[in-house]
Amino acid sequence: MLYTLYKKHVWSAKDDILSGLTVALALVPEAVAFAFVAGVHPLVGLYAAFMVGLITSLVGGRPGMISGATGALAVVMVALVAEHGVEYLFATVVLMGVLQIIFGLLKFGKFIRMVPYPVMLGFVNGLAIVIFLAQLPQFQVDGQWMQGKELYMMLGLAFATMLIMHFLPKLTSAVPAGLVAIAGLSAVVIFGDLDTKTVGDIAHIGGSLPTFHIPSVPLNIETLYIIFPYAVILAAIGLIESLLTMTVLDELTGTRGQGNRVSIGQGAANLVTGFFGGMGGCAMIGQSMINISSGGRRNLSGIAAALFLLSFILFAHEWIEKIPVAVLVGIMFMVVIGTFEWGSFNMLNKIPKHDVFVVVLVTIVTVFTDLAIAVVVGVIASALVFAWQNAKHIYAVPKDLESGERVYEMHGPLFFASVHRFNELFDPAGDPDEVIIDFAHSRVADHSAIEAIDNLAEKYKKAGKHLHLRHLSQDCKALLKKAGGLVEVNIKEDPHYHIADDKLA
């Protein structure tokens, strides 16, 4: 039994290490590309990929999740670097890390569970499209699209990589298919003397160990005014992308990550990275998908990826620079295929139209803006759709008593979205002199509902009618200005619930 357990751990460690090597190789061109996007030296991106990946795996990363420099953060950083310089970027990354740690310590990570599934679906599909589009510049040279033999070579190598990635796992899982594709096709290109774009054509990745460096910025309030807005945006984007990536991996692996721990881990990584000349980062869903598909399931895979990447920078950069870019593009194309929820097309006619709208909306916003904005827009759209749907549930059952009174039995929630419908249920001019509104089967939710009841009471008063309100909570009675005296108190039957209103906060 002990031997079996030992063997299992050894094989798991082997899978994590080999998967980490595959991820590290795929990280190089992306880290370099994101550094160019942010307007900084390639080593700034590579140092960020190394340090963020290592620290998140050591401190608080979700097992199997890979973190590093990302495009979502780089597009925000470019304006800061262009206007104030790279030292302000490092200071911003430090502050970004502090904000993320505070977020985790306050245990706000749990709120990621509130993101609706249609938003998650749109996020995943949009991200797959973004990853695909990010590969297209690799088919360009000096801003011009490749043509002829050069293009066919790129496409051929990318397609061969995809074939290996698809069929090799059916034969054996001893070695990650991506690593086999990189090693095998790189050998073909090197020993076959084939002319194709390599990592070295993008940038020189050789360098030394990152060194401790306090950002050279004035320590005053003006500096804080400059970096704080950027730090807040970067922290928000990083946390949203990381926590959503965690949720996607939870679904893939059937396990559950810890949102608060991930938030603290991301913050610690960025805090340290800012002091070592890195551009900061967050979880990378593309690299995480490569890791999971290659067998990486534990934090060891993230640690291995970071250490392999550092070894490339220090010792093996000459060999890494000979890897064909087309092979890495092919791996990312397989990530796109695996990330996109193709089953969402079959769901279009099976789920409510408003859910389809949210999925499409989040996908489009993800592609044309960034992930954080897309998720926020999706959550807001879902909340508004939910409010609209619930607003339709309010109705009244009118009953005329022998005494001449008319009783309206209210059903459904009364809140800002259902106020208009609520006002249409009554006829102050045509109702008898005595009117009773019974809220036993309804709930008053917010200040808009309180205002609606007050306004209705005013209408009945102007019509010379007497209005009675039953089964309202004490909060309702306290907030009603014009109708407070119309509430009939029944201690045994009146409900007890609270209203979302600043006056009671």
C-alpha cells in the first residue's frame, strides 16, 4: 500500500513538472508580447511571469492555476508608462498588491460565487476569442501579413502541433502532448534547416536574476494621486480574471478553490513583483488550461513553470529562442478550442432569451473592451433582467365585502421595478369609500416601494376615500410619511422584515 501511494505521488509530481515545462515554454512569447503592449522591456514581462507565477503557487494559488503577466492588465498599464514612466508602473503594482491583499483579508472573494452562469459562459467564450485574436499578430512580419511559403510553413507547423495535441493523448499520457509537439517540431525545424519565425525573432530573452529595487518615485500625495486610480483598476481586473479563472478550473476539475486565499496570493505576488522590476500580473486562463490538459493539478506545476521560465532567462535562452512560434501558436489554438463552450450553440433554443442576451453581451464586451468591464456589465444586465422578471410577479386579488369595503390582496414583491405595475392595480376614483390593501402575501423591498405606497395614499385622500394598510412590517410604518397613520398594526400577524433604505442604516 505504501509503495502504491509512493508511486502515485511520484507520477503526479512527474506530471506536474512536465506540465510546468510545457507551460513555461508557452509563457515566453506571451510575456514578451504583453510587455510590448505595456510599453516596457521584454524582461519586465518575463520577470513578472516568473515572480507572480512562483509566489501565487507558493502562497495562495489555486492548485493547477497559472499566473503571470496578462494582456488585460497590459492595456491599462500602457497609458501610465507612456505618461509617467516605468518607475511609476512598479509603484502602482506594489499598491495594486496591497489592495488585493486587503480584498482577500476582508473575505470579499466569496462574492465571485454570485456571478451568474450566463456571465461565466460569456466570459469563457469571449476569452477564447481574445486568445485566438492574440495569436494573429504572429502571422505578421513588420506589420504585414505573411504570404507564400512563409505563411504555409507557419500554418503547417501550427496544424501539425494541433494534430499532435489531439491524437497523442489517445495513445499515451506519459508525456504532455504540448511538450512533445514543442520538442519534436523544434527538432524538425532546427535539423531540417527550415526557415520560419522563431521566439528569437520576437525578442532576446536572456537576462540575470531580478534584483530588489524600490521604485524611484517621490513619496508624496501627488504620486498617490497618479498611481491610485491605476492601482484600483488593475487590482479589480486582476481579481476578477483570477477569481473567474478559479471558477472555470473548479468546473473542469470537480474541485473548489478558495477565493479569499487566491486574492491574498495574487496581492502578495504583485506586492513583491513591484519591488523586483516586474509589471505585475494575474491568473492566465489560457496557460491554466494548458496546465490542466497536460496533467498539472497541484501547485507544484505552477512552481515548476516559474522555475523553468527563470532557467530559460538565465541559462537556456539561446535554445528557447530557436523554438518555432508556429508551434506555440498551435498550442494556443488548441486552448481556444478547449476553452470555448461549443455546447452554448445548442443551448440557444433551450434557455430563456434573456440569458442568451447576457451570454452574447458579455462575449462581445470581453472581445472589444476587457474582462473586468465585461463581467461588471454582465452582472448588471443579469440583475436588471432578474428585476424585470420579478416585477411581472406582482398582482392584486380584489374582493368586495358585504360591508361595502374593497380588499386588495397583494401578491409578489413590491420594489423599484414593480412600482409602475403596482400603480396600475388600483382605481382611486372608482373604488368605494373604504379600501383595504392587504400585504400578507407581499413584501415591500425598498424606498421606491415606500414612495409608491405614500403616493397611492395621497391619491385616495384626494379622492375623499379612506385607505387602510394591513400586514406591513414596522420598518414600513416608520418610513411611510403620508400613509404611516393608515397602517393597521396586528402584532401577532404582521410580518417582520427589513427594507433597503438609508434612513434605517
